[in-house]
Amino acid sequence: MKTFFLYLLLGANALLALMNMTGFSAAPGGEPDRLSSQLHPEKLKIIGHGDDAPAPEQAAADPAPVASESAPVVASSETAPAAESAPVEAPATKPLALACVSWGGLTKAQADAIALRAKGLKFTAKEQTVNGTSSWWVHLPPQTDRAGAEKKAEELRTLGVNDYFIVKDPGANQNAISLGLYKSEESANRALEALKTKGVRSARIEARDTSSIKLEVTGPADQLASFSSDTSSRVPSAPRANCPLGR
């Protein structure tokens, strides 16, 4: 009897071992249940170098493809404005050096001619009327008539004064006796004192005022130099001088 139970127990153990080896164990928590809880088919992804195209489900799960190298990179120009080439500024033009030259003692006709030539060269011409004393006249006042002037001249000769002439031109000074025209007041005063020592008492000095034109021309220094030389050769009697800029 003991032998029967022994063989029965060995047979049961053998059957149980066979069932475990073939995967038909029904015990909870067995190997089939453990494998099924670990494997998730929907999360499996085939990795390989084959030429087969991925399944639709796998393509949908993959991330978006990276942009190819040939695609234009837009973000680089927006995020790095410093890479853009800055506009090249043109070199500053050095201003021309200006100069100013003036001519004095001009007549109206002379000043107009010089100004016309200056404006033709894009120079700036500025005209100014200058009033002043040009000379000092030593003379005897006008006589009432020609006979009176002749009589006064005879008296001068008697006093030893022979350098004179009677003014014949019509006007305020007609029949006056001129005793000299001087460029400075000092010279005129010396002449008057010399006449007094000879006994001439009625002689007097009169300043003669005149008006003339002063013309200032401003332009580039290098061009104005040749213009000034040419102008002075045309009006040699007009004194030339440098004048300040910006007046």
C-alpha cells in the first residue's frame, strides 16, 4: 500500500513538472501571466537597416523629420541681425577752404563788371558804398565876377604867390582862386601857414568828400587767387586787400 502511494506521488510530481515545462500551468502568477504582463506589443518598434517602409502606425508615432540641409534657414536671419552687413558710409567730403578779397576805390561800372565775372565763377560778391574825404583844397573863396577874380589874382602875384588858377567852370566854386589840392589834411595846413606868412589872409581849406565802391569777393582760395590777379590787372588803380570771412 505504501508502495502504491509512493508511485502515485512520483507520478503526480512528474505530471506537474511536465505541465510547467510545456507552459500549461494554470496556477495564478505563473510564467505565462508574468510574460503577458511584461510585454506590450503596441509599444514595440522594429529597428533595423532594411529597406522596408515603416508601418503606418509606426510612422504616426515617430517624431517630425528634421529639416534637410538644403532647406533655407529662416531663423538665422531673424535671430542674428548683427550678421547682416551694415551700410557703408561714404567718406565725408572735406569742405573747401574759402578766402575773401576786396577792391576799393571802384567806380560803379568797374564794380559791376567784377561782380558779374565773380558770379559766373560761383563766387559771392558783396558791394559797399564808401564815403570819405579824397583831398583837401586850399583856395580863395569865389569872387562876385570874373573881374573880381582877376583883381584878387593880381594881389597874390604882388605877395609873391604865383602858383594859382581861377576856376572858370560853372557852379558854386566859379571865380574861386585855387591855391593847391592836397591828399592829406596835414599837407594842406602846412600850405595854408606858408601863405599866411606871405600876407595872404583870406585863404581857407575845404575837404572834398567823394564816394566810391568797395567790392568783396568770396570763393575757394585756390580759384580766387587767379581771379584776384586777373582782376587787379584790369583795375590797377584799385587797392586790393584780404577781407575777413563771414561778414
